Amino acid sequence: MTTPNAKRFAKCLTLATLLTALFASTGALAHTDDYLDTQKHANGGQMRMAGALHFELVVAKDNKAAKESPLIVYVTDHADAKVPTAGATGTVILLSGKDKSTITLTPDGDNRLKGIGKYASAPDLKAIVSISLAGKPAEQARFTPLAALPAAKVTAPAVNAHSEHKH
């Protein structure tokens, strides 16, 4: 015969196991690149996971030819809380066709880093973003910021050289 405490323990253990499985599976599904591409992001960019962080890359969407343009990376945690970028350093390597450029990122407000470089707004544009927050090792993420984006993202306001928008 089982005691009431043993029954309660067994129920708690079963519930804990189910909750752990639920949170583990939804967490894994919620942060795939495919999933993140279906979500609307605060700044109209493409979001990727980078370790314990999210990076949202915003590039100019209207450069028909390569020209000097800004790009911005917003840094948040997995709960979308802003992560301060004071003291952070970073780079973005842009690849498009045979063109390659490296852009240096510098802190530019609460949770953002900004850089300026020459690039065209091409569907084949790829970006490798590497950011080191103050006193932390570098985290890296890969982006295809203009490839087959949902219509809502393509029509989001483009970053321009005169943008003063800060979060």
C-alpha cells in the first residue's frame, strides 16, 4: 500500500517531468532561424540567436547599387529585454556575390551598435555579426537580411544615414 505522501511525490515528479519537457521543446522551437524569420521584430530587422543573446540586424533596404550606408545591430536577451552595449565592440562581415566588406561596430545608444560601410541591398546579401560585450567573450550570428523576407519586413523603414532613431 502506498502512502499519501508517496502518491503526492509521484504526481509532483510526473508534473515536473512534463513541464521540463514542455519548456525544453518550446524553447528549442522558439529560437530557430526559421521561427525568428516569421516574427515581427521591434526595429524591422532580421533577428538571430547568439549564445544567450538575440541580435537584430537592420540594413538599408533600398540601395540599388553599393553605397556607403549605415547598419545597426540591436542586442536583447531571450526575453527581449535590452542588453546595454556600452563598452562593446563588434564587426559585421558582409558578403554579396564576389563582394566582401568588413564594417566596425561601435556602441550607439542603449542596446545598439552601429557601423557604416559600402553595400547594395541585394537578396543574396549575407552578414556575419560578431559582438563582444564589455568583459564578455564574442558571440556570433549569421544573417540573410534581405532574402525572401515577409512583406511586412521588406516595407519596414530603411536605415538611412540621417536616422536619429534610438531605443
